[in-house]
Amino acid sequence: MERIVEYIWIDGQEPTKKLRSKARVLRDDHKVLGLLNIPIWTFDGSSTSQAITGSSDCFLKPVCKFPDPIRGEPHVLDDTNGGRPYRWPEERTAFPRPQGPYYCGVGSDEVYGRELVEAHLKACLKAGLMIAGINAEVMPAQWEFQVGPLPPSAVADQLWLARWLLYRLGEDFGISAKLSPKPIDGDWNGAGAHTNFSTKGMRDPGGIKVIEQACAKLEAFHKEHMRVYGAENERRLTGKHETCDINTFRWGKSNRGASIRIPLHVVEASCGYLEDRRPAANMDPYEVCRALLETVCGNGFKG
């Protein structure tokens, strides 16, 4: 019996890491494909900014496993815009009308790229990822998907895998997925990776007090967090377009212009979670989880 295993890892590029992957065919000598039965493999680290040419071999040791939802799927090709948002024209005079009707919109005149996003949703479900939902966002061709709730390491693992699926499926549709904090200059929303975070104390009855205490801790280490919340995040966090200025920290209840938002239903229940709106779409989820844990549950985040 032959099975194809796709090895996926994160490279060493700076300031924003990228995903890499390579496929391997496993035959009868690997009959049981439990995680411990998937063999260690190697790659050229000198080509991924993870090793020098004179000592370039790096090991790939699998740490989690999901079903592959892609192989065998038909290919549907479409045109692509290169560096511009999908279906945006080259001339600025022909850009879509100002943002307003696009968020959670319906219709081909207001929503671009749904074919890829729907395929991505189904692939994530088929792979067993804890994808929680999707919606069209404020800027045309801008979409959001959510992963979780999960423990920190698991949500970081699954977000990276969900990104890989998005990039890989984009090849089939001729659409290039991008995580730029500011996909296009002008009066358009940037792209964030809003992070919902809670501890048991926050979820317990009366946990709103614990949430407020966490906000105070996050304010004390704001600058340290911003250093790991995504490259070029200053282009997005301008104080406009539902963001707080990158040099300013404030938290608020049901306030999408704040650094930390406490959702209205959390306020009404007096327990739940907080939403950190500062991370950019290109953030490394491992770093964001580490920053939140060390600040809220430890002695503070030093970067």
C-alpha cells in the first residue's frame, strides 16, 4: 500500500517566517501511520535560512498529524492579480468604491474570492482542524477565518497548518493568499490576527475582574509585545480603521478601536475572555501565545 505524507514546517526567514513542505511516498514497510511510525526526514536548511551551506542538513521530526484533505481534488484555474488584492484593477481610478458594503457581504460585486475561502473551510474540516468560522471582511478580497478554541500550542500548530492549506489551495484557484498587515495603501482596513485569550479564572463566575487585571498587565508590557506581533504592523496600527495607534495602549468594553476589546457578551456574563486586537495577520502564533502567557500568567514578557 502506498501513502503520500506531506511534511510541513516553518522556515527561518526574517522578519516574517514562511511555510515550506515536501511530499514523501510511504509503502508497505510503514503499514501503521501513527505519529510515531512516520519516519524522520531531512531538508536543505541552507535554502530556508535555517542552516549554512557547509552544514545544511536539517531533520524533519513529525510532532502532529492530520488527514490530507487536498490530494485527489480537481484543479480549477482562475486568473491572478500578482501583487494586488484579488480582482482589484491596476488603475487606482477603477478601484472598488470605499469600504462599507463588503463586510459579511453577499454578491459577486462586493465579495471576491469566496471560491477559495469555501474550499479552504471544507479542507480544514476534512483535515480535522478546529476551524471555527469564516467571513468576508471590510476590504474587498479580504477574508477572516478563526481557529479554536484550543490550548496555546495546539492553536498555534493548527493556525500554521490552516495557513498552509490556504496557500496550497490558492495554487488550484490561481489566487495568491497574503498576510500583509496593510494589503494596499489608502483608506482601507489592514489585516490583523485578533487573538482571543482566556484563563480558567477569566472563565469562572466573576472572571471579569481577572480580565481587567490581565489588561493592566498587558499595558505594562505593550512595547515588548509589539516587537513580536508582526512585521510592518505600524502600517496597520495607525489609530484609524478600527485600530489603536501602535504606540498607544488602551482597553475597552465592546471597543474595536482599543488594543484589547472585552466583548459585550463577556461584560454581560461577567466572565469569559479578552480579544487582543494588536497582532498583525503575519504574526507567528507561537510568539503571540508565549507573549500572552508570560505576561498574564507569569512575571512579564521580555521578548
